[in-house]
Amino acid sequence: MSKTAAWISAARLRTLPLSLSGILVGSALAFPSGDFNAEIFWLAMATTLGLQILSNFANDYGDGVKGTDNDERIGPMRALQSGVISDKEMKKGIILTSLITALLALALIYISFRKDNFILSLVFIVLGASAIAAAIKYTVGNSAYGYRGLGDLFVFIFFGLVSVIGVNFLMTKTIDFWLLLPAISIGLLSSAVLNLNNMRDENSDRNSNKKTLVVIFGKRFAKVYHSSLILISFLSLLIFSISYLADESGFIFLPFLAFVPLAIHLKKITQYKDPGVLDPELKKVALSTFALSLSFFIVLLFSN
């Protein structure tokens, strides 16, 4: 593997569409009020991509130096694990990506508020800094929260609540508590992807003392938990669409077609015994979530 190919692999391109889901949904919900802002949209997309790539680099580094990425692990070989990229090089990559992401976040905040509201700008600067810190601390350091069963919670908060409600607020400058429902939906689906990843890596994580929820509570819990995440996500978005968007267009229910492959996916999850069969399922859940969000964005775009 060449150095360039190793860096591309470390960026984990297949994870990037999922990270954009919250931005798509939050931005789409600015269409009905006429507050959609293309500049904010594209800067938010770029910032989110930066955060996801940063998280992937940090995860590669953290699991690599701790020895969690070893021969027991199922799935694509990590960059540090392969030896093509050294830990020092990955650390430099993390620093550079952090700086680029921070600049994108600052540009996003400036475009959103200009010089009109220093307090709100400061609040979002703190949120941005917290998101960068969370992306790094998932597996890096002795207090890495991903090793203490807290990864799902942080994914839910940042890729669900903060992403959906945050970008919507940047456009509309208001908080609509109804938006908690789609934010919860996207957050739960994002957590489902992480849970599936942890189900796949259960054996290697346990042997490396990485205490994910699967390792702490076991496979049976993980299956029930996974099904609950997807079911509650479906119900949250359904309640929101019926109560809040029913007058927009009957087409607003088209995005729910994305839950069809997820229902088929759940049948496989409840029956699996070999963790090796879970790796292809990761892509299905991630792409279904992205398809849901993208179709949601398109429907609201053409309904207003």
C-alpha cells in the first residue's frame, strides 16, 4: 500500500456520507421558513467532513498505539496497523486536520453571525472546539471515552442533536423544539452504525480492554439495543413528519423508504452468530441513513 493510499484509507471515505446526514436534515428544515442559506450549508458540510476525517485519523492513531487494532480485528486494515504510516506521521495529520477544521468552523460562525451577535458566536466557538476535542478523545489518551462505553452518547449528541439543531439555528436564528425529533432520529441511526461497528469488533475490543457497550453488556443486549435504536429513530421521524410537516407535501413520507433496507438489516442482526458477517451491514446502515437524509432534503427543497 502506498503512502497516499494509506492516508485515503485512514480518512475512511465510506464513513463520510453518514456524517453529512444531520447537516442535510437540519438545513432542509430551514426551507419552510425561507431561511435556507447556501453559504452556511456548504461551510457546515465542509466543517462536518473535517470533523469526521479528524475523528477517523484520531481513531486510527488511538487504537493503533493502544494495540486494539490487531490480527483479531475484523474489517479493513488500519493505516497505523499496516505500518505504512507511523504514529508520528498520524499525529501530524491529526494536528493539521484539526487546524483546517477549526478554520472552517470559524468561517461558518462568521458567515452566520457576522458582527451582529458576539455571545452567540462565542457559544458556537465553544461548541466547535468541543466537537474537535470529542473527535480526538474518542480513542486518544488514557481517558478516551470510547474505551469507557460513552462513544454512543457522544455520537448521538454531536451527529444528531448538535448537527441538526445547530445548523438549523445558524440559518434561522431560532430554536424550534419540534426539531428534537428529527435530531433524535439521525442521532440514533448514527449511534446504530457505531454499535454495529462495536458488535463486529467485540472480541478484539474485549481482549484489548476497550469497554464498548457490547463488551460491557454482551451480544444479546447489543442486538436488542440495536433494534431499539432503529425503531425509535423511525418513530421519532414519523411523529415529526405527521405533526410538523404533513401540510408541506405528501411526498414528505418518501424518505421513509430508506427504512425498508434497515428492516431487512434488523432481521440479519437478530440472527447473526459470526461477527464477520457484520462488516457489510455497516455500509447498509450508513448509506440508508444518508439516503434518508438526502431524500428528506430534496423533498423539502421542492416542496417550498
